[in-house]
Amino acid sequence: MIYIFEITIVLLLLVLGVLIWRLMLVQKEKKEIQKRYTVLQDRVDGLQLDTLESRLNPHLFKNILNSIQSHAYQTFFALDKLAHVLDYILYDSQQKLVTPREEIAFAINLIEINKIKISPLFELRVKTKVNENDKLYEEALLAPLISIDLIENAFKHADLQSADAFISVLFEFEDHCFSMTVSNKISDKKAMKKERSGIGATTLEQRLRIIYKNHFQLEKHIEQSIYTVQLKINLLDYKNQMSIIG
């Protein structure tokens, strides 16, 4: 009996030791999360993107950070994606042009961050159809952040409640053309008016006209409460035009 009692004590001490060790790990992870959150918060506070080339409302990222903080189980994943997004916005997007590969990677990271705001049961479809052998796929010919307004508007105006609600995003790069198609079920609720409301769509069209002239198509239509927008840019024609200009 004494032997069994001693074994039980040893096992209890081992269990207690494991629990203390795990608690210390959790506390360490919590401190690391808070540290990363603070760093990202500081970077968002310093975000200055008010030019026509890269206009973006920093409140978007403040809202995302708040969402991340309230969903602890996704914190590490979401913060990692947000870090990549901020790096792209603060550094890569300061270049006049980026590669289609870089812009698509940025857009997918942005979508992953936005997923934290919707139910796991919500239907979110993201597909890529890319010809990586296309010589222009790795050439800096695409305006940075060209995809952000289409993604942001889909999550802003989509119906997130009904059983048949969805958001669909398709990225394509074939025949030297970058294409992006976004569809979503429109919410019956009127979107609340926000400061600078509607500026994203206007800015996108302005940038497209200034940069790509007549080498792009931006089509929008609504059918049976489903809003679809498709952006297509012929990068080969754009490159040839730039070569002529010099």
C-alpha cells in the first residue's frame, strides 16, 4: 500500500509539473502575442497611404486587429498574415509596380485575415488559375494594391447571415493578362455610411485609367442579388506601350 501511495504521489507531482510547465508556456505565448500585437498596432498608427497611388484607410487594419484580439485561437495565424500584408503595403507597394505573383500573394493573405470576421460555416471560395510559365508573371507590371478595393468591398457589402450567402474570389493569370473576379451575395441591410465612403472604388478606376489607359476592363453587374465585378488587365499591351514611350 505504501508503495502504491508513493507511486501515486510521484505521478501527481509529475502531472503538477507538466501543468505548471504548460501554464508557463501559455503565459509566454500570451506575452509574445501581446508584443506582436503592440508592434503591429504601432505600425498601423504610422500608416500613411493617402496618395492616389496607394490610398487606404488605416481603420481597416485597426478593425482587423480588434477582431484578431477577440479570437485567441486564430491569433498567431492572423497576426502572421497581417504582418505580411503590412510589409507589402509599407514597403513593396511603395514601388511603382509589382509582379502579378506578389499582388496575388498579398490579396490571398488579405482574404485570410478577413476570414476571422466571418463564421467558419460561411462559404468563402478562393481559387487561382495561374500559368506560372508565363514570362510576365514575374515581371513588375502590375500596380500594387490593385486588388484591395474589390476584396474589401466584398466583405463589407456581402450578406454574411443567410444560408445561401457566399463570397467567391478567382485570380487568373493567362495569356499575359491578370484577371480578378469577385462575387458575393448582397446583404439586404444597407451598409452604414462611413467616412470617405465609396472612395475606394473611385480611386481604383482613377488608377486604372491613369496607369493602363485602354489596356484594362472593369465590369460590374448585379443579377439575382449577386454582385460580380471583374478586373482584367492586359499586361503585354501595357508593356509594349511603355516600351514605345521609352
